[in-house]
Amino acid sequence: MSPVCDIARNYDQYFASQLYDQRYPRPNPSSLSIVVREIQEGRKRVLDFGCGNGRYAAPLLEQTDAMIVACDISRGAIGELSARCAKHVETGRLQPVCGDSSVLINAMSRSEGFDLAILMFGVLGHIFSQPLRQKTLATIRSLLRPGGRIIVTVPNAARRFFKQQAMAQHLVRKGHLEPGDILYERKTDHITVKMYYHLYNLEEFIQEIKQQGFRLIQVRAESVLPESGIVKSAPLRWFDRMLMTIMPLRYAYGFLAVAEVAPEVGQNQIPSPGLPG
Ligand SMILES: C[S@@+](CC[C@H](N)C(=O)[O-])C[C@H]1O[C@@H](n2cnc3c(N)ncnc32)[C@H](O)[C@@H]1O
């Protein structure tokens, strides 16, 4: 299956237009606090995979003593991150890497190993296609130390892009897209950025993580209300926190999983998928 769009180029445009910063000017505070807690528990060598222009990496460098390798396929995003966090690049606390997981693995020495990898706000869903998402997760697992953890968030198909899901059906039938894939656009007055996204259901998300040798610790809502609202409005954040306590997980806007490298999982010992517990 050939790629449906040039994700690196599209994200270059998305960041350069400043539309991304306008929509998502800061991290989701509840997701950020989960990452901070993992670092404060001692997981100090962190991989921020699909870091964008540093929405999570920048506050993590300020709020913790983590060392961060920040990797993104978008050259523009890595450029913005490097400028924004120049002092940390200089001291070596931040190492930016431009490329996908195959570039990352060549840039890293295995002995360095990470304690924690984060893929925040749908990074996995922007990787086309399922085999490449699996390969990416497997590569990240291979870079984690024993007991290392991963925090991943993905969009919930039951809450997102209904029109685009219907429009994608004929491309799925023709074999150009996989079930759950959509194409969508982000527009300003000046540009239209064409995007690809894979939307998840909960069981598929859990299965994809477990299949790559991770033991699930926690699956919860990333948010219930749209991310672009809660990152801009304190009352919406308050309301979202309240909704998270009463809404079933299947109504989440996005899912967030914390998982750990399962002990003694080799290529021939893939655990069977299922719900956490
Ligand atoms: C929705 S943005 C999230 C950015 C950041 N994590 C945040 O929360 O603001 C998705 C990011 O994933 C990056 N990305 C997509 N496919 C990638 C791949 N195969 N390897 C590395 N980064 C990728 C994009 O360039 C983009 O910066």
C-alpha cells in the first residue's frame, strides 16, 4: 500500500502556518502531569517521539530534570523546537532528531536506552499504515530499558471525523486506505493542509500495544472534550476533568495508555491481545 500523502511535508506546512500553535498553544495539562509523574519516579531518559515543535518537550525540560531525545519527521517542527529550546540543545539535555523510527534507531546507541517514551496527541495515528505503526512501536520498544515505559495517546473513532469516516469508505473498499483511516484538511485563509489519520477503537488500540510486547498499566481518556478547547480554556478544563470521572472510556475524545516493556517477551512470545487487567 503506497502512502496517501506526504506527512512530513504536510506537517511542515501545518507548523509553518502557525495554525498548529493557534489550535494547540500548550499541552493537555492532565496528560503532561502523567508524564511529569513518570519522570519524577525516576524515568529520566525520555524519548518524545513525534515531538512536533515541543509542546510537551519544552515544559518537560522546564519542570523536570529529564534528558530528552525529541524525534519528528517534520524538519520544520524540529527547527522550531531547536530554536525554542536552544539553551537545552547547547547543554545536551535536549537532542533533536529529524526523521522517523528508522532514522532514530540509527542515531541512537542501544546502550543509551530510554526509561520512558511518549507519543503524545495522535502521533501513532499519523503513521501510515498499520504495519508501519507496528514497526514503529517495535523499534521504540527495542530502545527502552528493561522496565521502561511508554505513554501513547490516539484519537477515538467513535468521537472524531464522522463525515471523513463516511467519505473514506470507498477508498477502503478500493484498498487505498485501511479500515479506520481517514483523510481530512486543516485550513487557514492562506493554506489548506491535507492530512492522513488512523482513528482507533479501544480494543484495537490495546491490541496494537500488547502485540508489541508491552504490559498495560493504565488506559484512560486523554480528554472527553476536544483538545483544542481544553488547552485554551480553564473552565473547559475543569468541566473536562469532571466529565472524565463520569463518562465511560468509550466516549473519550482520545485514549491515553501507559504501558511497560513486558518481561522476557521475545519475537516468538507475543502476548495475546485483550483488555487490561
Ligand atoms: C498531532 S502532532 C503531535 C505533536 C506533539 N506530540 C504534540 O502533542 O503537540 C503529530 C506529530 O507526529 C509527527 N509524525 C508523524 N509521523 C511521524 C513519523 N513516522 N515519525 C516521526 N514523527 C511523525 C508529525 O510530524 C507531527 O509533528
